[in-house]
Amino acid sequence: MAKYIGKRLLHLVFIMIAVSFLTFLLMYLSPGDAAAKKLNAQGVAVSEEIIEKTREEMGLNRPFLVQYGDWALKALRGDLGESYKDGFAVAGKLAKGLRYTSILALTSLALAFLVALPLAILTALNKDSLLDDITRLFSFAGNSLPNFLISVLLMYFLCVKAKLLPLTANESVKGLIMPCLALSIPICGRFIRQFRAEFLEQLGRPYVSGAMLRGVKQRYVLGSVLHNASISILTIVGLSIGTLLGGSVVIETIFRWPGLGKLAMDAITNRDYPVIQGFVLFTSTVYVVINLIIDICYSWIDPRLRKNGGGS
Amino acid sequence: MMKKLLALLLALCMVLALTACGQKAAEQPAASASSGTGTAAASQPVQSAEPKFLNMAVNFAYPSLDAHKDYYGWYTQIYGVTETLFRIDSDMSVKPLLAKDSSVSDDGLTWTFVLADAVFSNGNPVTADMVARNFQRLVEVNGRYDDWADFSFEAKDEKTLVITTPAVFPTMLVALTDPEFAVMDLDGTTDFDNAPVATGPFVIKSFKPEGDVEVVRNDNYWNGAVKLDGATLYYMPDADSKLMAMQAGELDCYTSVDAAAQEIYESDPSSYVLTVIPGTRMQFYVLNETRMSDKVREAVNLTVDCEAIASYLKGTTSAAVGPFIASAPYGQVTKPAPDPVKAKSLLEADGYKLNADGYYEKNGKVLELSIAHYKSRQLPDLAVLMQDQLKNVGVKATLVVQEDPDAGYVATGDYDIALYCMIADTGGDPYYCVDALYRQSGKWAKAGFPTDETEKLINKLQFETDIDQRAALANQIVQMSIDTNAFGYVGLFNKVSVARPGVTGFSENIPFDFYGLTADTDIS
């Protein structure tokens, strides 16, 4: 197992180099640069001489490989540099964004999971019942409605009409409720569909009908079904964690939640390479580490995988 | 095993959420506490005996309050924290603020300013030496003011500041209205990023970098009584959030109301007061003389109906004649009314004939014009509307969208029609815009407009000190750009503000984006 984890972590290094290099290259090739964006931020024209001087000061006129190499060497020493836009440390910006994104992502995921799992089990056991129909309708709606529409509907009913929650309360428990709901509704819809399909597949397996025929109690059978479905469930949940930790621009903007998504979008708009690079390093690490954790969990759940070396 | 995993996951989520949110809950703005919750405070009438707190939304948020850096001064001024030597009034005139008098030497190189008896919020007096050091610091820390590196700033005595320029600089007073020329107590400020000490009617109570800001009255304010006790400025970039926060009673006012919200507010005049004034941000297009004949360019200008476009954009813009507000002395230009019939005849006179598809063509080649634009400031809407209007007279237009116009079509000159949006008037003088648009060395020169004659006029404008003469020169230059069909000025963005009845004085009548709270801001 240790060898396997070591190998995966070694892969992470190559992935981070490749992803950061490609991102840097793409940003370098795209038109515009941080100097012009910074100076013209409010629509005030600045002379080309001043833009060129700023470009020089920021080191944007250096060859691509020099710029990338300089950034990579600093990153290796743990220094992600300063934002081109405002000169503040990238690490601090990412840490703040990560803190808020983690809170939002994990609470949304927990809420979605807690609602979806029992509903999926119930609907799988009562296929084509009224509950199944209603749940599927919710699942379809949750999946189909775009985030911004769900957000606007929540704001209208919970803030404007019912006045239950304030729109100005960001960065607090009250401020967390609405973005959490807006983010968890589509996830919940997706979870219900995927979990239900997995349970239905497991319920159709011969070991289930065999156990039922032998008179094994339903709760024991369900325990086995849940255990056997857990690998798929873990994969679905794990992938969602990775996506959610990348941040959600729409929801963070609407609900004024200072997470990673908006930070990354602003950085891309402003050609703020150090912040973009820091974000890319972070997200690629999250994806790899979460996949690794999931793989380790697989081997805990299914001893057969452990014998094969721990990987899926 | 699954149960344990689940329990662990849930416990982790809850601990993270509660720990982090709990910390932040304690840091919530105290304004809400003193004024009740945002909802309650705004929805209940303010009693005269009760503290007056204003809840306002702003569109941008910055990581620092250091007024000299970047564009942060725009927001410290909106928050009512910093002030400049001069300010621009609603009639676009420059009015003294921290300076009570100014004069310029006969050679135009030495400016003398007499300062008002202002004090900082910590009680320290504003001295000429402090102002000089502020300006020196601005030039050092803000790249946009590199041009000022050759200026000298000297304190002649306690209250007299002398600025010497290497060349005649007629727009000095206008330049000093830039929010970046804020005067801070450089010795009394220990944390420029979070708590600058300045002269404005308000002082910072709490500041979340790139988030909300809370200000309270400056008890040492030098320029009259401050009517509000404080204000919370919420960073709300999303238009729907602002609309709904206003409807929920959580906000008292904000500017930059979008078209959809404007309609809603207009339908309920008893609850909302809308103020719509022409702003300084201009939508315009450049017609490429190197790719279109004189007649084709004239036909395009006669086709584009700015009034129809402004009407479609539902009050967010006003139809423009030139780049400046028509009431300004340097906004006195004229342009022909839209005339599609004349446009067609011009195309026919240029050898074009209508084909079976309804488009003009010459020598078997359809007249097809590219409209280059970028996705901002309603330019995509403008591009589609122009495309439709051109189609109606038989001109085929294709839309080209680029993410960064300055690095793209503006730099290469690869367009027939280039749409753009910029602030045309930064402070009551035409030179900034004229210099940016019509110079032979400027970024639009590739389209072919600037001539030796325009360059000569612009050079004259640069050093002209007489205000009437400056306006006359600007009008002459802009008129040339219209008469030669080099430019088309489509619209000036309106500054649209909304407030609850009784909320006044949050700079809703000043066209510039960088004014907000003042001593006169009030909830009655």
C-alpha cells in the first residue's frame, strides 16, 4: 500500500508540472496581459509608454521559459509569489478562498448526501411508486435548472417574500444557508439518480433474490446492498468533492461568498498569472489526492482490491 | 465500516462549517447591530432620535484602502473617507475642497495652492508639506502617474503648496480631482491598507479586503456637519442580488442599476426613487478609413440610429452626438440625423447595387463589413442592433468578438467597424479623451483618421489655458471626426441610481463613478 501511495504521489509531481506549464503557456499565448488590465481596470485610458514601463517592471517582457522557470523555482521553494493585480501574496489569497470554498463545498455535499441517500434507497425499494415519481421529478428539476436560476428563486422566496434570510449576511452561518442550498440542490438531484440506479442494479443481482428466498431479513440484505453499492457511491461523491473544491463562480458571485471560484475567474480576467498558477496547482493536487483517498477507501471496502495492490 | 466513514465525513463537515462560520459571525459588521438587522433597519422608518445608518451596495471591492495605489482611491472616496484638493460638481465644474484658492504663474509652469483649514480625522491639521509628501508618494507607488515624475511639489509655508511643472499643464485643477490625489496623514497612519487616516466625513470602522466596509462619522470633520452616523457598504457585484436586497429592505441605495431592475423600480415610484443622469462612459465605434470608402462610411453613420439603440437599451444609455455630455461647453457638436434613404443612395453612387438577397454588391462582391467588439458594457447588444440596422439598408455585417480588444483588433487595425467603450470625461475637461482618441500616435490611428491638422489642434489644446478656447478647440476636433465619418458616437451610459424615499446626497447627481458618501448624505 505504501509503495502504491508513493507511486501516486510521484505521479502528482508530474501532473503538477504538466498542468502548470500548459496553463502558463495558454495564458501567455492569449491576447492581453496583466499590465494593461491593471492600468485600464476602470476604463481610464493610459498611455502605451506607461503600460510598457509597467510591463517591464512586472517582468512580462521576459521570454516565456524564463517567466515560467522563475515562477516554478519559487513555487518549488513554497513561494507562490504575489498577485500581479494587487501585489498581495497568492498563498494568502488561496488560503482565504480555500477556507470559504471548503466550508461551502463540504456542507453542500453533506446536505446533498444526507437527503439523496435515504431517498435513493426508498425509491429503489419502491420503484414506480408515487414517492419514486415525485423524487424523480425533483431529481430531474434539480439536475436541469441552472445554478443561477436556483439561486434567484431561493433569493426571491426566502429573502424577498418570506424574509427568512438576509441577502447581506455573507461569510456567516446565516450567509452560508442559501449558497449551500443553491449548490446542494443540483448535486442532490444528481446523487438521487445515480444512487438509485446503483441500488436498483444491486437489488436485481442474484445474491439479493437468493438471500430473500432463504428468508434473510430485509435490513441485512439492505446492508449488503449498501456495502456493495458503496464503491460506486464513493466514486460519485469523491468526484463531486473535487469539482466543488474548485469553487463555483456563479454562486459565489450571487451570494457574495469569497471562495476560490470567483478568485480564479477574476484572476483569469485580469491575466493574473501567479494567482492562476496557484489555483491550478491547488486544484490539480486536490483532484489527485482525492482520487488517491478514494482508491484507498476502495481497498478498505473491498478486500479483493487490497490483494491486488490497493488500486482500482 | 461505511457507517464509520459516513459519521467521520459528516462530523468533519460540521466542525469545519461551525468553527469557521462561528469565527466570522463574531466579525459581522456592527452597523447591523446598531441599526437592527439590515432588513429591519431599512424597512422601518428612521426616527430622528435614532442613529442614522445607511446600507449601500457597491460594485467593486479592493484588497486595500491605500488611496494612492491602483484604483483604491476611487473606493476610499466613495466610502467618504478620503478627499482631494478639488472636486467636480454635478454641473461638471471644478470646485475647491481641501484647497481654497489656486493661481498659476504667467508662464503657466508654477501653480500655487492655498489650503483650507482642514484637519485629519485624528485632529492633525492638513499642511502643505503633508500634501506635497502625499503627491510624491502617489507618483512613487502608482505607475499611472509616472508622467508626474518631473513635477516638483513644495510647501512654501504651512498652508501654501507650490507645484512646478516642466511644461504648461492647463488641466492641473482637473487632474487634482482624481481620487488618487487623496490626502492622507502619512505620519498618523499606521496601516494604509486597512485604516488610512484622512480628511473625509467618515472613518473606517471595519474593512474586509475585497468585501464589505463599515464606516462611521468622523467626529473631527472639518467641512460642516455630517448627517449620517455611519454606513455599511456591501460589495454586491450581481445585479439580481442588489435588486432583491433592495426589495427585501436590506439596502437603502445603490448606483449602476441595470435595465431589468430599472423597469421594476419605475413601476413602484412610491417605494423607490430613481435618478437617471447621463454619465461619462461612452460607447462609440471607429470606421476604418483604410478599408471603407468615404461614401460607405457616411452610409454607415447615416444608418446607425442612436436614439433607437438607446430606446432598445431601456434607459441604460442616452443617445450621444459626440463623446461628451451635450450640456458641457466642449460637447457642442452636431451630426446628421439617421437617413437610411440617403445611405442607400450614397452606396449606389459608390457603384453598389442591390442583389437578389437584398444586399448591396459591387463587381459581384457583397458589401460585407466586420463589426469587432468585446463582451462588456453592452457592446454585444450594440453590435447586434447595428448589424440589424445595417441589414435593413442592404449592408451585410458580420460580428467579430474578441476577449481583449486592446491586444486584438485595436492593436492590429483588423476591422471595418470597431466598437469600444471608455470613460470620455475624467473630470470636466476634453483633453484626456481627445488625446486618447485622435492622436497620430494613438491606438486608433491605424483606422486612418488623424491628420497633421488634427494633431496640430490637439497640441494646441494640450497647452491652451483659456477654458473657452479649450472647449472651442475640442469641439472643432470632435466635429472633424464626425464630418469625416471616422467615428460614430452611439451612447453615453447613464448613471442610474436607486434609493428609498428620503435617502439623498449619495452623489446620485454627479456623473462620475468615484463619488459616493458625503457629509450631506442623509436619510430623512
